[in-house]
Amino acid sequence: FKNLIYKKLIGPRGNELKTPEKLDILSTVWGKLYSRDLIKNKFSPFNVAYPEDLFFNIQNLADVKNAVYTEVTALHYNRSAANSSELTKKFSFDNYLFSNKLINSISSIIANQNLGCEYEERLVSRTILRLFSFMLILSVSSLSFSQKIRYGNSIVKDPINKESFKKFKSSRKSLPKSWQCFYFLMEKENTFLIVVTLFFFEKIRRFING
């Protein structure tokens, strides 16, 4: 069971790609209890690995021999309505760059521990799927349209993503159709259409949800 959790932390694969919105459902630290004796790695600051929760879990879960999953609700997390969405965050290109550092750090762990091709494939999925959140937040941010295009182009044309898209092609068909369309546009580097589409998509979604 522990190995399954560890793999899912790295990224989804196969049928797991049918629900890409669950990419980070297991990433949080507050959703886990570790034995104090097992904690060997402290939190890295977010400018070393973003999101830092994920990196903490990947580092420390490697030393866990037994794990138990429970549906018991042991924590209640209250959020104000104004801060109930990830989209309330301001777009930060720095966070995107810190996310690249996380990808490179996980890649080093996979190589150093000889975890093999499945883990590399899962990391490719994470590298690609994280882009939706960054591009959506960018598209609905208060930045000017020219700034959105500039930052969007930097993400779309980033070598780490271009290389990952080549490896992700065979897996893309497992995604929902709407996600396939988004990543098709990303692969084609059509930043203008991505930004416009995501902007109106979020406007419509908010209108429908009241």
C-alpha cells in the first residue's frame, strides 16, 4: 500500500489520468501522521521545491515501511468564502520556476534510488498536468493581456515542458476530452487561444455556480 501511495505522489499513470484534477489530492502534509522517528527531512522552503508539502512527503515516505489509510475525519479546515478557490491566488511566475525545481529534485530522487521507468513516466505526467493550474490562474489574473501572453509563452515554450510533451503523447489519450484539447493547444504553443479560452471558461463556470 505504501508503494502505491508513493507512486501516486510522484504522478498519475494509466487509468489514474482519467481524473487529472486529483493530481495533488495526496500531496498535503496535514492529511498524514508520521512517527516522529521517521522524519529525517525537514520542510524545504517553497523557493527550493513548490509545492513544498509534496517534496516533504516524497522524501520522508521513502523510509516508511508500513502505512495505514483511514477515512476518519480528524481535521477540520475552515476557509472563508473569499479564499475558497485556488484562483484567488495571484499568479506568480516565480512559483512556476520553483515548481520546475521540484520536478528536477524528484527526477534526481528517481535516478539516485533507481526507481525505474514507471516512476519516470509518472513524473512526466506530473510535469504536464501541473501546467493547467498555472495557466488557469494566469488567464484569470489581473495582469494585462500582454503580460499574460508573455508569461504564458515562457511556460509553453519552456524546454522542460516541450521535452515532457514528447514523452506524454501516448498517455494523453487517457485524459478527459477537455483536458486533451487543452494539452493539444499547449503542445502547439497556441498561448493566445489558451489564455482566451481559459478566461471565458472560468467566467462561465463562476456564473453557473453563482
